[in-house]
Amino acid sequence: MSSSENESSLSGTTSNSANRSSLSGTMSSSENESSLSGTTSSSEEESSLSETEDQIPIEQYLHSIIIARCKYRPPHVAHTSNPLFEEDFASLLQSLKNYIEETQASALNLEQGGFGVEELKSIINLLINSKARVTELDLGFNNFTGGMYEVFDLLTKTEVKKLNLGNSELPIKDFLDMMKLFFVNISRLPIDEFLYLTELSVDTKITDFKSKLISAKLTANQVERLTAGVIASAGTKIDLRACTFEPTSGALLVEALPYTFVTCLCLAACSLSPDILRSLFSSIHQTLITNLDVCGNSVNDCVLEDLCCNLRASKLLNLNLKFNCITDKGMNALAEGLVNSSVMVLDVANNSFFGFNDFGKYLKDTNIQDLDLSCNDIFHGQMFSPPDFLKETSIEKLCLDACKLNDFIGQKLIQSIRYSSVKYLSLAHNDLGAVSFSTLSSVLGDSKLTELFLDENCTLSDSEVISFAESLKSSKVSHISFGGDQRLQLPSAVPLFLSHSNGSSITSIDLGGSVITEEILSIVADILHQTSVKKLQLPINEIGRGVIKLAHNLQFSSITHLDLSNNRIDDLGAEALAICLKDTKIIDLNLSLNLITNQGARAFVETLQNSNLLVLGLAYNKIEDDGLIALAECIQNTFITDLSVRGNAGNRILLIEKVLFDNRVALHHFVTLFNQIAPKAGEIFNLDCPEDSAVSTFVENLLIFYKTLLDQPRSVIILSEKATISLSVTEIRHLMFEVFPLQFSVFLANRLGDNTLEHLRVLRKAEELGLDNIVESLLWNRPVYIINEEHGILHPFVYKLLNKYKQPLYNLAIEPEARTKILTYFSYHNDLSDAQDVIKLLHDKEIKSSQNSCQPEAYKFSFAFENEC
């Protein structure tokens, strides 16, 4: 499990999908597909360390460790089938070194690299010898077989404090060697050919022991040592999910908690006895715990009473009680206990209550902001009394998925949303029909709702769809989800919703798993230009070649993020999308889990550099090495820093990773320079260079920066998203293309002074890079290019550019002899570069002037001056 998922579990918050899952929903998706085993028989291999080693304090190095035995084994890169792997890896290593040193990155993600021990040792040695200070390292989905001890021995010499080894191959023997290195006693572990770590955090600098083992049987001796380590190290997090405790071991842990600094405690799916739970709940107010996760422990109403009595005196902010046995009686007691407590996040999904009477009565006096009641059969609606029970609450996020809500209950609930603080409302997987949607339509304008999830409810007629869509125009809803919704299968429903919600605040729509077919998509494509939707999610549908028509219409839409993963899209569909990219606003395109081969990949190669695309997902398709190589070459010198190609047929993935690291370095310098010069207020650029010796480099960087702005359409979008100064794309374009050139010219005049050679160097560089508006601004500052003060002669290169950009070479009214002086000077100094070109230029102008000598005098003068221009 990733650290973010771990924290989510501890905080008691879950996704909608997690609410609908079984008890394994407390784990990551890969873990849901796996079985976490418990202890092994005594005949199996023991993993205990020697008595001598047991004397070494366990808190010395280990920071956080979670272990699971999984059936699912993630794919790894087959290095043996890639004869060029060593060459690719060496190239990647150099780019990696450049990346961490140039950007001073503190976090490095090498997940799914498919690296073996030797490659991992090379990477860690790089960190040891680098000037950068990497403190977070993700090495998930790699292979530590045969050398874990060596790898971890090297890690102790780095600055790494957080290390993720999620789903990495780890044989038991190597794991035990690693445990010896970190002085941790493990009496027994599940024995299998491989263990798969879901998370491991190591702190080699701060002695902080934060958590222990998943799916292990903890003896009293082990728990005693664990708690001693936690106390000694001032650890703040313990994650013991799916562990089993001996009768006395759980009590030892609970008794020690008041003497620790633990703020996050996860005991999910530990099958804790009622006595241990009572003891934990009774002493919770004596601890520093703010995040408590006891989901899946058969917590019943009687046990819960001890927690309810101590909630107000506790420091709890996040409480996860899902997958337990709480009934209406327990919920009434919990609601009363929450009054004036500090709890802000409460998850009681998947329990056994039906509609406790006192819920609304007490809720207004709590601090609950995030409430999840999903997967409870709330079918009589008593909990939603009085009708406006949400009005005076602090709730901003409310999840009621799969609660068997019908129109009678739904109407009451939805009415209470009016004038409440609820911004996020999920009513997915219920039985809400026309009455509920009609009520929702009537309250939307008065609500604060911004995110609405209505997946899989009852069927709506076309008129009901239209009425609901129209009501969104008066609301603040920006994201709506009909994912997996059977109601919107009819060819007319989705187009009707899109067309009639035009003019609303909707910018994001999720229709994933809604059985969107080629027929429906064809209709949708025709009306996309009428909507303001920027993010369109269509994963897991049946689009196929219907994407071709969609591609042709994308240029007329506002879409910037498009998810078409898992839709049977082949090369023809990929080619259509690739061709349209340059004319669209799309910056994020996900085409993972489709049928794209080298042919489709080459189509993107031809168009990527001219598009706005920043993120492209092509993972788990059928692209071979030739296609991967072509993609790697294509994205060089662009700002594409996220190109996912894992799970394809080819092995040259490291080539792409190398280029992505190079692009990240370029992106870092690009954004850093803009942050340095961008106006802090108004339109005055900060072009101060601290040292005169650095002016030349600074100016060259500015010119390259400007060239990038002109050549890469996506660059302005990047600045609007990543710059520290908040500016829109339009504002950045105005500043850089209309304001900057003149200020740059003034800056050069001030800093370079009368250094004509340096002024010429900058002018030549700007012309060489094709920066026309910069060149034109520089040319207006003529005095800096004078090479003969007596006659005011400019450098010949400047005359050539004046002619090219249709600026006057001289003013005949003020300098009638200027042409003669210039010709004479360059005739005597024809060794100057471009002198001969200027002589020829002036002779050609004289010929053109004489051809028009028959014109009237007044016109001849103006024509002559115009010619000189």
C-alpha cells in the first residue's frame, strides 16, 4: 500500500469504490485481489534472530514497515530479453544524476523500473556521491532477490528517510538478512517463495520506529519490544493492520499507548477481542492519538459505549469504524458522544444500522466535516429528521452510497442539502428516481454543492434528464459522475444531458463504465463544441473506432483532459487522435489498456511536438521496441515529463525514462527562470542580474527561454500551472510577447552600455534563434550598434536586419548624404563581415529608386524614404 493510501486508511477516509468493497477494501487495489495470510505452522521455517541480536534496540533505524504476502505478482521488465539493457541503464543513470543535482530534488520515484540488485546498488551509490539530498525514494515493483542486505547497507549511508518498496520481489532469506541489518526481531513470518512489501519506510538519520508488520502473529514478547521501541524513538505512527495478537499481547500494546507519542494508530482487521477494544477505547483520552482505524474488528454497540464516553476528552480527529457490527443503538450513542468532540472525519460505512432517531438531533453540535454512512440499509429515513438537519452542521462531504435510498427517503435527504455546507455529495448505487432528481433540481441553486456522484440509480426519461441538466445552470456543481450508470445507456440520454447542461459550471464529467458505445459517442462528438467540459472521463466503455469521429470534433471543444483507457481502441483510433492533437487544447490523454501497436505509436511521434500534450498514457498496449524508441526520440527537448508505457511488448522503456528525466531538468530551469523574471505586480519584469560577469549567461538563458515559448505551444500552459506567480495563459502571452521585448531591449542598453561587440552578439543570437519581435525591439536602439562615431555608421549586420524588418536604414530628410557615407565607409572597410552585402543592398535600392524617377517630386521623396525603410 502506498503511503498516501496508508494515511487515508488511518484518517478514516476512503473512495466510493472502497465503500462498496469487502473488508479487503481497507487495502490497496492490488491487495484486494490478494489474500493476506496469517501465521505459519511450527514446522515451517522460523525467522527468529539470535538472542544476542535481540539485545540491540529495534528503534535504531527502522522507520515504518508493512509486509504482506500476495497472490498477485506484478509484471517486471525482462532484462534478460533486452540485450541493450546495460547501455540503456548507463544512459538513464547519467540523466538521473543530472536530474537530482540540477533540480535538487528531495524525492525520487523509480517505481516499476524492473531493476535488479546491481542496478539498485548503482542508483544508491549515485545518491551517496551526489551533492543533492534525496530524502524520499520509491523503488516499488523492483527485484531485490539475492542482494537485499547489500542494498540496505548502502541505504544507511544516504539521506533517505522514506523508502517505498511496494510490491517488490523479496525472497524470505533476503528479507531476514535485511531485518538483521535493522536489528528487528521477528519470531515468525509467513513462508513463501516471495514476500511482497507493500510499504517500507527507513530513517537512517532519525531514530524513529513508527510501525510494524502486516499479517504477522505478534507474541507478548514482540509487542513488549515493539512498544519499548516506539516509546524510546518518539514514534508517531503504528500500522498493524491484519495482524493477530496473542491474548496478552494486545493488552500490552494498549497499556503502553498513553506513554508514547503515537498520533496515528491502525489496527484494521486485527480481530481484536472485546476486552482489548474496551481497554483501547477507555484509555483513548489519555493518548495523543488523532487518527484511529479499527475497521473490521467486529466492534459492537456495547464495546462502542466505552469509546463514546471518552470522545470529548480525546484528541481524535479521524475515526474509522467501518466494517463493524454497529446498530442503531450504537449509532445513537456515538452521535451523542461526538457532541463537542474534536472528531472531524467519521467513517461508519458497512455496519448494521437502519436509521437511528437521534442522528440529526446531535449532528449540529459536532465538528464533523466528512461523514461516510455508505453500505448501510437506511431505508426508513428516521435519521434524516428534522427535514433541515444538515442546515446547521459543519458537514462538507457526505457519502451515502449503496444505502438502499428510495425516492421517499431521497427527497427528505436532498431537501436538507439546501442551505447546508455540503459541497461533496455521493448518492451512488441507490434507488433514486424521478422524484429525487426533481427535488435535487429544485435545491441545486441554493446549495453549495460542487461535486455530485449519482452513479447507478433508477432510470430517467428524456424529459427528466433535460430538467435535471437545466437545473445545473443555477448551481455551483463543477464535477458530476454517472460512471457505471445504467440510466445513461440510451443513445439520447448522454447527448441530452451534455447539451442542456451547457451554460452551467460543469467542467468535469465521469461516464466511466457507462456502456458508452460507438453510436452514443458519435452523437456526443457532434455536441461537444456546445459544452464547457474540460475533463471528460470515458474509461471502461465500448468506444472502439467510435473514437475516430470524436477525434475529428475535439478541435472544437474545450477539453483539456481526456480518459479513454480500456476502450478497445486500435491503431486507426490512435492515428485519428494523434492527428487532431495539434488543433486541440488537450494536455492530458490516457489511452492505457487498449490495442495500440507500433503503428499507433508512430502516429503520435509525428504530432506530439506540435501539440499541447503534457501527459500521455500508453501503458498496457501492444507497442514493441521500435515504437518505444521512436517515442523516446520524439519527446526529446519537449516538456512531456509523464509518458507511461509500462506493460507493453517492448523492453526499451529505460530510453523513455532517460528522456523524461532530461525533460524534467529542462522544465525545472524553464519555470525557475520565469519565476525569477516575472512581474511581481503590474507589468515590470525583474531583469536585474546581480553580477556583471553573469550578464552574458543570463541574457543567453533569456533568449533560449523565449525561443522555447515560441516553439512549444504547451510551454505557456506549463507556466500558468507551475509558476509561483498566479497568471492565466492569456496574461502570460501578453506579458511575454507584447511587453517583454521592449523591456529586454532597455535592460541590454543599460547593462551592456557601449559594448558594441556584446550588443551585436546578442542581436546575432536573437536572429539566429528566429526571435523576430526581440530583434525588432533591439533594432530600435540604434546607437549601441554604431561602429563609426564621426559619420554615425552602424555595423553592416544591423543594416541587413533593418532592411529585413522594414525599418529605415537612415532618414533622408535629416541625413541626405547618409547613403554616400555608408557606401564610402564600407568600400574602404570591406573586410568587415556583411560589408559587401550592405554595398549590394544600397546599390539595389538606388536602381529601384531610379526606376521610379518619373513620378512627381512629392511622391518621389516619400517613395525614396519608403524604399529606405
